[in-house]
Amino acid sequence: MSTITSKWFGEDEKNVRALFTLAAKVAPTIIFVDEVDSMLGQRTRVGEHEAMRKIKNEFMTHWDGLLTRPGEQILVLAATNRPFDLDEAIIRRFERRIMVGLPSIENREKILKTLLAKEKHENLDFKELAAMTEGYTGSDLKNLCITAAYRPVRELLQQERKKDMEKKKKETEGQNSEDASENKEDHQITLRCLNMEDMRQAKSQVAASFASEGTVMNELKQWNELYGEGGSRKKQQLTYFL
């Protein structure tokens, strides 16, 4: 949105036109719109500014393909967690509407291996980790790995604080500070590897953020039954065609 919208009146439509013009010049092209509901939401939305409606109209005009020359291959791809907020005209232009559900146990295992590929770990059972993270999204798995990676850092900081306290205690007791400085030069900081206990402790802190039987998921399933691949709107003939 930030690359299209402008504070000047009329610039928004020009930016949309420039987007499709550039896509046509470097075709074949994919125009990917993330969180598409923020830009191409319902035009009946209360309080929507007139400029947003013009952006949608201009986008749909170019998207129709009427202004596309023969041989220009432009694919519009979009993603959203709220497809039910999209305008009916936008939904109609998406020829395929695919629902991507929560990752399966095999996919969770692959995601965990990818996230921890550059981390030092030992004795990690990825199959067990995938089984114990039922209902986790990709973002949840990332937060889980980050939380687990902080545990060795916290332990190292606690050890350093403990050593500093012992050093100050010895200095107050009148011991030689030269010995302390020599020991400080030989001291090296090393992080231990991640293990299964780190992941289990992290799981107790990071829960699944998306309920598989929650309200949002039920709304997504209902929308998918109507508009998704092989949805009920394709199976039954609409009355106004009779």
C-alpha cells in the first residue's frame, strides 16, 4: 500500500497504472499483494475514503485484462487472513481461491529444520518436536525457536553475573587483584548447543496463537466452502441465471 498511496489527489491511480505498465514491460510477471484485504476490501465499508475506492476501481480496470495486449502474461497473486472482507468484484477476479491451512506434522518438521539449520544443536528429535507442536503456525514455530535459543544466552549471563559477584567478594576480602585480571584474560565465552529441554521449556512459554476450532477458523472454512476450490457456489446454479 505504501508504494501506491499518495497524499496528492490523483496520484494513487497513476501509481496503479504505472505498476501494471511496468509489469507489462517485463512480462511474464507476478504482482503479489500481501494482506490484500487492506487495499481491496469491500467498497461498502463505512467510513472509507473516496481515494481508496478510486484505487480499487483503477486496479480492477487493469486487472480485467481489457487493457492487456496479446502476449503479455501478468499474474495477480494475493494473500490474506480475512478473505471475507474482500469486495465481491475482487473475489470474482481471483479465478482460483486456495485455502492454506495450518501446517501438517510433516510440514512442521520441515519448518523446524529450516529455522534451526544454522543453529548449533544436539540430540534434537524433530519428529517429536513436530508432534508436540500440533496447531502451531509458521510464526508460532519461529517464536518457539527464538525463545529456545535465548535459554543458553540467559544461562551464560547468569554465570557471568555469578562470577562477577565472586570476584568482587574476593577483592573486598583483600585478595590479589592481579590474579583476578589474569583469570579474566583466560576466560572465554562459549554458548552451549540447543537441546530438547530448551525446546520443551520454550513450548511451555509459547502457545499456539491460532485456534483450529476458533471463530476465525470457522469463518475461513465457511468462506472456503462458498468461494474456494470446488465451492458450493460452483456446484449449484444461481437463481438469477434462470
